[in-house]
Amino acid sequence: MKRKIILASKSPRRYELMKMAGYDFTVDSKNVEENHPAGLAPQLIPASLATKKARAFLNEIDETAIVIGADTIVILEGVIYEKPNDRIHAIEMLSALSGKMHEVVTGVCILSRTKEVVFSETTKVYFNPFTLSEIEYYVDNYKPFDKAGSYACQEWMGAIGIRKFDGDYFNVVGLPINRVYQELNRF
């Protein structure tokens, strides 16, 4: 792609996925409040936040630039699990997810000065049951405080705990890179 791409995210996982897909891009992000309209359905929240993150650049880009914003949440039985506040919160989240299926929803906004594409990808993740000592080991050794749902599927918790995925694995990592690639080709 010949156009300048800005990844509006500090996520090292999104960075790696964009590199894996062969993109030349820069990373920049704004301090955008990650709040959303009251009453918004949980599945729509990531797209709303991704759009907010990408639009924060709209007045700064020229006609050749493309901005990609993204946001990921975990949903269990209608409850949203974002990034944990601390160790206790992470342990509580993983205890709630233990032995259950949850959804990982990533919203993406790709925009330029003249075009905007917004979409979400949902992946169902099925966890094995965890013991408290397994959860504490993971939290203490992997420090998942910057991860929605308090885990990364590509780390120890994913290796021992995820029974199966129904949907895009890379979506759970943090960016549905296949769909991003397809959308950028159409852009």
C-alpha cells in the first residue's frame, strides 16, 4: 500500500499483527476518553471506541493518510470485561471466565479525509475450568493488566486454558488482521 497508514493504538499486539501483514505504518495515539453512550449494546461498544480513536486524527491528516483505530472487549453473559484495574480485579475476571464461553469483540475504524469504514469482529472463546492457583500464577507472572478480560490467548493462559475458538484467532489477539487487510485493499 502506497498511502501513509497510522495505527492509532499503543497495543504491541496490534503492532505485531500489522507488521505480520506486511504493512509499513507509524504508531500514534491520542488520549481519548474510552467512554461510550449510555445504553449502547455491548457488541457495539468496541466499534464506537475505535471510531473515536481514529477520528481524533481527522483534522491532522492529509488526503494520502489512513488511520486505523481499534478497541477490544470481552463479554461474558452480557457483562463487559475490559482491562483490569489491578491484581485482584484480574483474578476476579479470570475466575468469572473460568470454564465458560465468552465473546471477544474487536471494533475497527479505518478512515481517511474522505472515507470511513467501521466494523466489528466477534470470536467465541471456550475456557477450561481454572484453579485459583493457576489464575494467580498467570496474573503474577504475566501481568495481564493491559489486556481485555485479563488474558492474552498467545500466552500461558491461552495455551493451557482455551479449549477452542469459534471465529478469528487474531481477533482475540487484538486485531482481526485478515478483515483489516481485506478492507484496506478495498480502501
